[in-house]
Amino acid sequence: MTQDHHHDQIDWRAHGVKVIPGNSLDPNTAQTPGMNRATAINRARAGAEKIWAGTVTIHANAKTGAHHHGDLESIIYVVKGKARMRWGDHLEFTAEAGPGDFIYVPPYVPHQEINASRDETLECVVIRSGQEPVVVNLDIEPVEKPEDVPWIDPIHRQ
């Protein structure tokens, strides 16, 4: 039985788990009109190589501009409030999510985040599949009546 001595050569104090206090997030990241993003985890702050994580806050009754994140995949976890997502070439599709729900946004999907509450801030955690702060703001006006798409896990049929 061979033993891996690799761990003896790593300074785990410097290269191990990192805790980023919630009150020390960095707002100096790519922004979209109507939302406030703050970085928690990236290469500079935590040594992450393949992912980015941070928070997004959307004020009551506010909505972002239409945008996409290039080839990055995004996961949005709703902490507080009610999110309405619009997406598509004309932002013609819509779905809502609340606290505890996860939202997946594939690469290049034009989308818009909307705070569906008139009086409560929408607070989310966002994780992206890459380090680059890719935000491509789009000039899209919703020109069709939104089509509601229920959040149905494709594994679970109704």
C-alpha cells in the first residue's frame, strides 16, 4: 500500500479552506443596470480557478436591463424575496422563483431579472462557471406578451 506524501508539501494554512465574511464582499465587478453585484469568491479573493460567486440585490419593484453572460453558466439561489426571470430573443418567456429556489441560466441566454415584489428587496447568491466578469448588456424591449413557463424539473413529470 503506497502512501501519498503530496499533502506533506502543501501549506494548508495558506492553501486550504477560505471563509469570506459577508460584510467584506467586493462591489468592483461588472454591473448591470438595476442590480447590485458583489464578489465573494474569485481568483483574487480566494484563489478560485474555475468559478465565481457573489451576491445580487435588486431593489423592490425593480428590474435589470436585458443581458447575457457569454459562454458562462450561471446558477442563482434566491435567499429572500420573489424573483421573476424573463428570457428569450424578445424576453417572451417568464418564470418565478422564491426563497430556497435555484435558477439555472445557460450560456448566451438573453435574460432579465425582475423583483416581483413591490416592497421587498430581492436577495440572491450567484455562482458562475468562470472567472471573467462577462456581462453583455443588450438593447431588447419585451415585444410579446410573456409566456409563463412553470419551474418543472424535467426528471419529475406532472
